[in-house]
Amino acid sequence: MRGAVAIFSKDLNSELRTRYALNSLLMFVIVTLSIILFSTAGETVSPSLSAGILWIIIFFAAMSGLSRSFVSEEERGTSMTLQLWVKPSSVLTGKLLFNSLLIYVLNIMIIIAYTLTMPSFVVKTPSIFFITILIGSFGLSSASTFIAAIISKANSKGTLYPVLSFPILLPLLMSVIDATRLSTDGAAFGEAAGDFKIMFSYSVVVSTVAIVLFDFVWRD
């Protein structure tokens, strides 16, 4: 864990110094929310639709920021140094910790801004919504981190990342959207149990696959 903590600290200090990812993500969220507000002006958005829009914003915001986690190492030429001095599992864990922190902070800001600007989005079952954000964000971070490692070796990194991420993240997105819809409908906690199982299973499977295959992806 010492190597993972070192990787996490390096990325966190770099982000606090440059604020590249955070600033770009904030600008993306502001622009996206503004477009949604202009396009839905004077119209009533159903709770089901507002739940879908929320996760669309979260998905594309993650695509805008999380891809930099490994691409920046390739651009700065530090990937070879990390391969020599840090175990692959430590690199993956450190990057995952940083991306998870980034996505949780981002989601908190998105939810606050979305709740203030979308009157139709009212969470009636907070427990469902909280667990959905907790598990769904980790699953999103796990898959996005591993995909970022894969596309860091490619030439067309910017276009390949969302194209590869969407089909992989589709089962997770369908589950979190449905669970969020249930939370806005005031459903009982047990009604979201199926979605929670899918989210948890998805996170475990993706994390396991990432741990098993990352050594080959990182060194090749």
C-alpha cells in the first residue's frame, strides 16, 4: 500500500497545483447545466427523465476528466519510471483511489447544482439515492481507470476513450438510472435491491478484471 499511497499523493498534489481536471470538469458541468436549462425552459421535466439527465452529466463529466489519469504519465514520460520503481498493482490502486476521490467530489458538486437548478428533481427516498451514488460512482471510477490505462497506449486517445467506455459502462448506467428514478418516485428501499446487486456485482467484476489484467496492459 505504500506505493499506492505515493501514487495517490503524487496525483493529488499535482491536481491541487494545476487544478487541470477539476477546472475542466467544473466548466463542463456549468456549460451542460446551462444548455439543459435553456432547452427545458418553461417545460416540466418528469422525475424519470431528470434521473437520466443527471447520470448523463456525470458520465460525460467523468469522460472529460478521468481519461487523464494514465495519459498524463505517457505525455510526461513518467510511465517508464513508474514501471521501474512501483509495482503495477500499486499504480492501479493509487490511480483508482485518486479517480474515486475526484469522481465523488465531482458528483457532490453536480448533485448540489442539479438540485438547485432542476426543481423537478426531488429525492423522496434518500437511502436509495445515497447508496446509488456510493456504489455507482465507485463502479464508474473502476471501469474508467482501467479503460484509461488501455487507451493511454493508443494514438487517438481522446476519441477512443468515450467510444470504448460507453458499451462497458452501459449495464452500470442502466442500473444507476433506474435506482435514481426509484429514489425520486419515493419507492421502498427493497425495490432497488436488484439494481444494488447489479451495481455491486459490476464493481467487483470490473475491479477483479482490472487487477488481473493490469500488469499486461501496463507493461505492454
